[in-house]
Amino acid sequence: MKSSEDKAGRNALIVDILFMLGVAAAVFLLTVTNAFSGLDHILTDALYQVPRGVSGKIKIIGVDEETLEVYGPINTWSRGIYAKLIDDLTGNPEFGPDIIGFDIQFSGHVDEEGDREFALAAERYGNAVTVMQFLYEPVLVKDKDGNMGYRIKELYLPYDELREVCDTGFSNISQDSDGTVRRITTVTEYEGNEYYSFPYMIYSRYCSLNGTAPEAYPIDKYGQSIIDYSGKPGDYEYISMARVLSGDIDPRAFDDCIVLVGAYAPGMQDAFNVPTGGSRQMYGVEVHANILQGFIQNRFSINGDPKFYALITAVFAALLTLLFRKKRMVVSAVCLIIAIVCELAAGVMLHNKGTVISLLYFPLVIVISYVVCMVEGYITEYKNRARILKAFSKYVAPQIIEEIARKGNYKVSLESKSRDISVLFVDIRGFTTMSEALSAEDVVKILNRYLELTTKAVFDNMGTLDKFVGDCTMAVFNSPFDLEDYEFKSVCAAMDIAMGSEPLNKMIEEEFGRKIGFGVGVNCGHAVAGNIGCDFRMDYTAIGDTVNTAARLEANAGAGKVYISDVLYARIKERVDVEEVGVIPLKGKKNGVVVYSVTAVHKDIPAPSPEEMERRRKLYNVAGNMPESTDAE
């Protein structure tokens, strides 16, 4: 027995270790590969990309539908319009914007006069920044460092006169696999030259105006940084370009500001999905505004080392899994919630310090692990419960088994412990003489019919069949299952046996020519009930003075008689009719026991309240040592 238990323990330990390793491997691999990047982006966007408020220093002049309606399609405009915009905003020496950034492509000449006017205006005030654009090959290729990317096919620059008088930065915006703009590349090398992004060129000009140097910002091995968006689509102050040009807007509204001019109409196809947008897209000029504010406030992040983070979370996931397998569901659920909250809080703290980690896989795997462990626990519990029910189906009434299976409202314990029970013994009178006179086959037939009667009486009254010992039947009530009104039920079972003995005796007499009689003894009180035996052989039974007294009562009961102790009678006296037999000395007991013979039970009389029954159990609990004045109760 011990070796089998040791083997079972080793097997359980192996299963625990394998399960922990599986969970750890799942967390590690999923985190390193970012297998469900789309779902991870949804989670990290929700936690990391929380708008913190846009800067009032950055304003947008939009080429919106109103502007297009007034001036026509943008590709038909004379660039003299932009010259007029610069003059209107900056012409007064008393006020004006610090920088005007044009997020509009000015490649090639449109008309000589307008191009010249725009270049002269930009040169005159020296505050304009324009864009250039890279055209990429459509196929991914590997660069000299082994990184995959798109090769630049061509570069579109502003026309020469404008490029000579303006700072220029590339306006290309990269999108993640789900089409969302989350990161930027600030420096791009092409044909031996380094080119900076449009927002960074504006930021550099801004630092020059303020007499400071551009601050360093985090970049990953691919030269990228994660944008920390300051606002949602439409948060930056926007004014229609048509209203500015018409004079409806006082130019002083843009004093000491950074003005970005760009597309602000759906038809211009310059809108992107962003983490803070939800179902709305953000115009490219707004994306540049967010990036520019990130430079000014030095707010960018990079991805942390996924292998390092994966290793840490894998270890914690494995330990949590072990806890799930060892602890109860409620404790495990609390630990699960705490672990997830701590991971999310750690992610936010790291993000605030410039490091972004994947947050999806640790909670995903431990939730699945928790569910699997709970299901496994339920299955194990179900099997144990089924095993117990199967074991006790031989001893207790079928309706009790059905009730346990349906509601589970009975307490079951196979451990030996003291509890208050009622014990019934019944025996055949003259069994030895009958056995000598009949064949073994006939004796067995009689025994089977007798045991069928006693078993049915016990089961009908919700008792537990303890054992058969030859022609003796032992039954207990209120063990191993809690049973209401068990004292009265035990006496009812005894009377059912006594009443059933008459037709059974008549049938046996007709068939075998023999008469038999049953003597029944019932007692109640404390006894030790549970598994009793040794490692290799155990039996569920009850032992103690209460059991011995019940056996002695049965031994003294004549055929057809039901003897009960004074203790049992005191607990249920309102619902039974008895004849006092008197004090009978019982073998093994120092004092005699007042014995009563039950003549009738009254099932129609309700039981006393639970409180009253509990009081009686405390008062009347030792046969032969009853209080002197029991009738006064």
C-alpha cells in the first residue's frame, strides 16, 4: 500500500513538473515570437496610448473641403497661394509663427511665377520647413545588417529654388502589419546621404530658435521609436486654410506657434489608423503633430528585450500553475487576478520609462492554465465523488446516493471521527438450530430473504448498512452522512423489520416448514465511525460503547421485539409507544440500562425543533447514566 502511494505521489509530481514546463514554454515562445501581434497591439494600445493632452503651441492649418471648394483641387493651385499664406502669417514684424511646416509635396514646377513667389517668401522669412518623400520597392529585401526592409527606389525632393531656402524632411509614415501607425524612423540613409524626418527637422529648427540642442531619444536596433500619441484625431487646434487666406482669422492667433499645413479632407487620401483613433482615422499632418510634440517633450519608447521578459514571465507562469494545481479555486482566482494586475501595472511603469513589453501572453497562458487546472480539479473531484458513491451504494439507500449526486448536500468523510449516531442490530432467533435441521442451500435461501427484508427497512429509512455477520445485520444512522431525525428513523427501521418478519415467517414456514423470529436492538450516542483496519484491509464501521449497548439490547430482545435504550427513548418519546421492560444488566456495562420495548411509532407526529433535538442529544447521551428525572423533561 505504501509503495503504491509513493508511486502515485511520484506520478503526480511528474505531471506537475511537465505541466509547469509546458506553461513556461508556451509563455516564452509566444512572447518571443509575438505570435498574436494583432491582439497584443489591441491590449498595449489600450494601456500605453492614453492621450495626455495636445500642446497649444502646435496648430494646424488644414487643406479641407472648404478650401478645396474655394480654390479647386490642390494639384491645380499656383504655389503663389502658399506664398500668400506665409506673408499673411509672418508679414507683420510684431507677431507671427515660429515655424511653418508644409506637409505638402512640392516636387517639380507648376508655374514659374507662383513657384518663384513661394521660394522668395520662404527665403524672406526663413521659417518654412517642407517635405520630401521616398518611393520604396514593393518587395522586402535584406539589408547589409541582415534586417528585412523595403529598398528605396526613388526620392522626390522639392523643386530646387524652394529646397535651397528651406529645411526639408521626409514625410513617409510606416505602418505595422495591422495597418496602424505606431512607430517612426527618424533617420534614413540613401545613396550615402542621411535624411531626417519632417517632424525632426521642425524640432531641430525649434531647438535652434530656443538656443538648445535636440535631446537624444530612444531607438531600437532597426532605428525606430514608438510614438507616444498626445491626442486623438481632431484634438489639435485646426483652422481651415481658406479662412486664413480670406482674412477671417486674425494672424495673431498663430503668434509664437508651430504651424503645420497639410491635407485635412477625406478625399486627399492622407489619413491613417492610429492607436488612439478607435474607428476614426488621423490625418497625416496630425500624426506629424503628435510626433513633433513627442520630440519636444522627449516622449518616445522602444520595445524591450522580448527574451529577457519572456524568461521572467515564463518562470512566474510556471509557479502560478503549480499554485493552481495545489490550491482551492478561490485562492487560485485571487492569485490569478493579482498576477495579471501586477503585470499590467509593471508594463505601464516600464512604458513611462521608455520601454514597451508585450502584455498579452502571460495573462493569456495563465488564464488558460487556471481553467485547465480547475477543469482537471473538477474531473478529479467528480471521479473521487463517483468512487465514494459507488463504494457506499452497497451500504446506503439509493435515494441517498441520488440526493448526493444531485445536490451534494450531504457531508461525507471516510476519516475515523467521533459523532453522534443511532445503531441498529437485528438477529434471527434459533438460527443455529435451523441451520442444523436444513440443508445449506435452504439456509442460504432463508438468509437471503431475511437480509433482503432488513436491508430494505434500513434503506427505506435512510440508514447505512454497516455489515452482515452471519445472520446478524448491523446498520447505523447519521454516519457517514448527516441525517436529520436519525434517532426516530432508526426506530422506524426496526419496527419495519419487526412488522415485516410476520409475512416473511409465514412464507418460510410454508416453504421450509420452519419458523423464525427476529430480535432487534437500537441505541444512540457517541461512537467512532470511519475507516477502521490496516493499510491493506479497511472497512467502514462504527465502534464504541454505543454500538456495544445496541448489540446487547438485540441479544436480549425476544422474537418480534424491538428493544431501545433509555437514551433513545428520551429523545423521541413523543412519537413512540413503548412498554417498559425495566433495568437489564448488560454484559460489559457497570450499570444496568433501562430498556423499553417499542410497540408502535407515530410518523404523523412532527419532530421537535432542531434546537430541541440538539438539547436532548447533549442531555441524553450515555445509556445507563440518564438523569434521575427524565420524565420532568
